[in-house]
Amino acid sequence: MNLEYKHLLPQEFAAGSRVWIYQSSRQLTLSEALAMEPMIEDFARNWQSHGAPVKAYANLFFGQFLVLMADESSVHVGGCSTDSSVRFVKGLEQQFGINFFDRTTLAFATGEKVQVLPMNQLGYAFENGFINSDTLYFNNLVATKKELEEDWIIPVKSSWLAKRFGVAAK
């Protein structure tokens, strides 16, 4: 699986630009992704905070992750504008029959695809070798562009999962 994505991020955005990652409950079909992309681009182009345009970026990655980014160098994204982004994503959920807000599933790069596993199955996955310390984990808790570039796709041994499941760095 090609996990290159950094070249798609806007280089002109500040390292501290805010990031929100929404993980889909399932892989989007090609037709769904193609239908969703112009909607996402339109939202980013028209996103406003207190009547001022937000310097925003949005993209789908790996057919599974919606990434929103706001460079707050000139316009701060407040509560109302954040709420508008959540409403937008909830609208996508309804339209496409997916869930972007299930925080009980985690995503891993396994072979040639993204594998989404419920947290309650992770112990089993570790015990049976489906996931190990070197498996790549999508750390959707990243909050800035810099973190997105450096800490989004990391080995399990470098994530909070290592401590939680007693995974030692090998």
C-alpha cells in the first residue's frame, strides 16, 4: 500500500495549522469518493468563521480518511465554524451511509489496505499476530499540520497502543 500523502498537503500552510481527521467506518467506493471530493473541496473553499473566509484545505486519503485543515494565521476557527464543519461531515455520513464519528475503531495499514478494527478486538489481533509492534497505525489524534506530517502514520510501538497492550519496541 502506497502511504505517500505529504506531497498532497498545502506547503503554504503554517506548521501549526489545525487538523481534524475523520475516519470512515468503511472504505469508500470509487464512485462515492469521486462524488464526495467536489463536496469536500466546495466546503473548504466556502468555509467561514464570523463571516471571514477560512484558509482551509480538505482531502480524502486512502479512501478512508477525511482530513480538514485550517491555517489560522489570519482567521481563527471558532466554535461556530467548527460546528459548521461537523454539520458538513454529518451530512456526508447521511448521504453516503457511513460513520465518521465512531471513535471506538482504530485503523491500521495491513498489506495493501486499511484495516479498521474495533478496540475490543485489538487484544485478540495482537495475540494472534494480525497486528504487531511494527504494524502501521493511523493516529487520528494529530491536531496540527506538523503532527499530520510526522505522527499520523506510525508504528504501533510508537503509539499509545504500545503501553495499553504491553507492546515492546523490537
